Amino acid sequence: MEDQQIATLLTSSAQFTPIPGFKITYGTAGFRANASVLSSTVFCAGILAALRSLKTGKMVGLMITASHNPIDDNGVKIADPSGGMMAQTWEPFADALVGFQSPEELVQLVLEFTKKEKISFGGPKSAVILLGRDTRPSGKSLLECAKRGIASIIGAVAINMGILTTPQLHWMVRCRNKDINASEYDYFKQLSKSFMSLVGLNPLKETTSSKPNSTLLIDAANGVGGEKLHEVKKSLMGIELQVRNSGKEGILNDGVGADFVQKEKVAPQGFGPSDVGMRCVSLDGDADRFVYFRVISTDSNKIDLIDGDKILSLFALFIKAQLNILQKMDDKGAGDQFVTRIGVVQTAYANGASTDYLRQLGLEVAFTPTGVKYLHEKAAEYDIGIYFEANGHGTILFSDTFLSMIEARVNEPMFSSTGSEYERAILRLVAVTQLINQAVGDALSGLLLVEAILQYMGWSIETWSKLYRDLPSRQLKIKVADRTAVITANAETQVVKPFGLQKMIDSETAKYTKGRCFIRPSGTEDVIRVYAEASTQEAVDTLAQSVGQIVGDILG
Ligand code: 16G
Ligand code: MG
């Protein structure tokens, strides 16, 4: 068997010539680069996915996307059987594999790794990989490269799920491994059913003045989210989704999308002064993150940004309110105590005002380095773990213990689904567990949860925005000779190397009221990022500039 496997790998890899000098690493979210140089990388990702499936004995996913990057880029990432990101322990092998210089070297790498991981070929179970891609023009041919990689592991099967958002593919992998129906139709059905059920459980205090506007304007980044939203719309009532930048005319991620809106803090193309007063949301190119905004000026494109931190705060507030309702009943002796460990996970980019707010709510706040894989892992430690990056990527995770606890309550003989506020609180939590994507951050399910909660609270976007006031912040990128020279610790808040640099950042930061500043090497671009916060915009601009200068001088 092994001889046959070696022969197949030699033949298939001979068709993919690596580009001399081209180096690529798995990074925070898979391999990403200009699409024209990615064929052999995606071919290797196909092999990698097949091996991962063999190792776990379960289905895995392979997604072709470069998220918010420009249209000429593309990328590839692997979803593990749980629907989360590929285990980080496999990244060094992934990096080595894509660097193969000859078919013989590739075979050698695969043989060594499979031996180490005790993966055997030709066993009773074959590898199964679900494939998805976003709307990038290069996606189709790169998908073929992935298929060729998969086919070079004997017995491996690729199932092409077509054009999808990244979270849809992760969701499908997760469900299929739990033997739950997981077609695209099932995904849409689950979203609309849980949304409608959540909205149906809202308190019946129909004072029209407090009812938020039922129209939501959506910037779909000219990406895959646009066409999917048209599907979602068909089965929703009580909310009007108006989709703009759905990809028919404009260019993907060009002056549009969550990344643009969050970084530039201006309205995306297709939005402007005539939208003052409207609630708007912006997705990124593969619809795995979202930020809200409102246009605030009738003569400019200035916006009030409602970022991932505020989405997180809204979710936390809502969940906490439901748990409080349950707690009150439990205190009256209605049943066993509902013991729930709830935690919130942020990164150093979270606005300090949001962290203060969350702590005032009595919540435990944990920090991890940037990158969904870190936040997700941490959030999974709680019964209810809510994580968000300021850039709008996040979700809510529920532990199995929590899920069985609420299921047990729903199954109690006296439970009536139209009953008390206590019962409605339980059903709201059930609906949230079904609406929010447990595999990965998902703009479509996330925005529906925001909409349902705003209706529950009777809040306008302006009221939501005023939950707390963001501290002024500034981000810069600094080009340096070698960004890997910077090593950080404590969730990226401290520079360990080069030695002495942190002290210089500290003494600069100490000059400003409410000053906070950190630097980190980017995982997706060849730059060092600087983030600063202070009590005024002028102060924070100066702080970021001076730290940027220090970084440039030392690492130039
Ligand atoms: C990737 C990450 C995102 C992170 C960003 C940081 C995923 C799915 N995406 O887009 O979470 O915020 O990288 O980029 O993990 P940076 O390292 O260039 O600052
Ligand atoms: Mg994305």
C-alpha cells in the first residue's frame, strides 16, 4: 500500500512546481497570498486536509478564501472536525509541506509526519473533506488544486459544497460530524427558525416609540455574504434586510466591508449622508465578521462605529439578563441552582472602556493573543464563553453541560412554552444556542442575534452605541526589516524582545492620561502594528506616533 501511495504522491506533486524563494506560513488564518502564486500551496493544503481527516477519523473542511484581503489575493484554511480551526500543533508540518522543493522531498515529509502521527494509509476509514470557496474569481481553479491534493491520498474523498461563507463551511463540518443534517438549506432553516423563535419570545411591551426601526441596511463587501443574505431574507418576518454592495457591480473589499469600515471609520461605498438615522452593518468578504455603524453627518461620510467590543457587550448584557431571571426563580426554591460559569474573552485591541464596562457587569474578562483560534480555545473553558475581537470576529460558545442543563429544564413536566418570564428566559437561551454559530464567528447569525436583542431591549442603534464611550484610539503599521525580531508575552501586551523596547514604550505611555499602548508583529502582513489609547484623540495620535518612531528607529 505504501508503495502505491508514494507513487501517487510523486506523480501528482510533479505537476506543481514550487516557486523558488517563495515562502508562506499558515499564519493566524491559514495561507494567504496573491492568487497567482498559490497553486502548489493549495495542492499541499489538500494533502494536509486528507491527512488530518485520516488522523481524526472524522470529516474536515477546506475553505478557499482570503477574507477581507484584496480581490487578487486568495487563501486556504482547514477546519477541524469540531468546526473550529485546525489544531495548532499541525501548523509546523503545514509550513514545511508547502515549502517542498521536489516531489521526493514532499514524499519524505509526508512519510516522516505520518509515521510520527501514526497515520496509516489504506485503513478501514477513508478521509472525507468538505470543500468550500468564496466568490473570488481565482477560487474555481484553486479548488481544483485542492482536489488534486486530496486525490493524491489514496481513498480520500472530496465533497464540493460550492460557494459558501467561511462560517457556513465550518458549521457544516461540525454538524456532519455529529450526524446532524447539514445542507445549506438546513443552515438557512436553522437561522430563520431560531431568529423567529427568539423574536417571538420578546416581552410584549408594544409602545411604538421604543420600537427600533425594522430596517437594517447591510454592506455585503461585494462578497459572498450578499447572495446568502438574499436567501436568509426569504424566510424572515418582522425585519427588513436591505442588502447593498452585494457583488454585482463593485469590487470585493474595495472601499467596502467590515475591515474598511472598522479601520477607516468612514461609511463604505454605497452609503452616505442620506442614510443618517439608519441602522447599518458591514460584513467582510467571507462573512465571518461584522461591525455596525450609523452615519452621523448630513454633509460627510463620518460614522459612529459600533465594533466587536460593543457587539460583545450587547450579547453579554442579554445573556446575563436571562441568567438573572433564572437565578431569581432558583433563589425562590424553584429548582436546582443554575450554576453557570460565564466568561468573556477579548484581545489587547479591545477598547479599555469596553473592558471596564464588562467588569462593571460583574463578568470575568480574559485576554488572549490576536487570532480567532486563541480566543475560541479560551472561550471554550466556560459554560458560556463569549468572545469577540474589536474587528467584529466572535461568537458565543455553550458547554455541553450547559446545553444539557437547559434541555433538562425544558423537559420538566410542568414546563409550558407559553408560560412565565422564567420559562421564556430559558427558551430565549435555547434559541440563542441554535442561532449563534458554535463553530466560528458568523456575520449572518451574529447580526440576526443583534437584531433580536435590540428588539428585546427596544433599543435604537444610538442607545446601543451609548452603552459606554470608547476611549480615543489609534493604530499604525510600521515597516521594519524583520518583524519576527519582535517577541511578545502576556497576550501581546508586553514586548520581551528586543530587550529594552518595552521600557521605552512604557515611559512614553506614562506621559498620557489613560494611556495604553502595545506593539505586535502582524500575522497577515509584513509589518509591526502599533495600538494606542488615551483620553483625547490628539494625545493618542502623538503617543502612537512616538512609539511608531521608536519601533522604526530600533528595528528600522
Ligand atoms: C486574521 C484573523 C483575525 C485577526 C487578524 C489579525 C482569523 C479567522 N482571522 O484575519 O482574527 O484579527 O488576522 O491580523 O483568525 P494581523 O495579525 O495582521 O493584525
Ligand atoms: Mg473574514
